[in-house]
Amino acid sequence: MDDQTRIEIEAAAFRRLRQHLMEDRPDVQNIDLMNLAGFCRNCLSRWYQEAANERGVEMTKDEGREVYYGMPYDVWRDQNQTEAGPEKQAAFQKAFAENVGKKD
């Protein structure tokens, strides 16, 4: 497989993951993703922003989130996220520290 085809396939897989999380399963909470998988939608938006910045494209955290979420993050959060109980919040703090650290 040539590099361009690989890049196109990787991009298609990323777009399908985004569609799955944003359109097919918006009910899955970010906190549950982080607690189970060690990443969430915010991580994906940050990775997008970091990749843009590495290539000389100026993009802030909020701009990266808006690209990924398709709307301002606060709007998406208000429409889709629910409050998490203390047990989930504690698990999130542990998962965040192990997987993200102080990057987000």
C-alpha cells in the first residue's frame, strides 16, 4: 500500500470514529469513554488541534473542539452530557491522570 492510500484510509477511519461518537452514539458520555478507554471526544479534538499546530496551522483548544464537535463544545455538552456521580468523577480523575495528565 502506498503512503497516500494509507493516509486516506486512516483519515476515513478517523471520520468514521467521529461519526460513530458524534452521530450514532452521542448518548455515550465522555466520562464513560475516559474511564473505560483512557480517551474521549475531547482527547480526539485535542489530538486534531495538536496535529494542526504541528503542521503550522494555528488552532486553539476551543477551535479544535468546534471542528471535532461540529459546534461550540458548550452547546454540544449542554445537549448531550449528563451529570456524573462522585464514583464516576473519581474514576475519571484517575483515568485522566494516567492517560492525559495536565495536557487538557
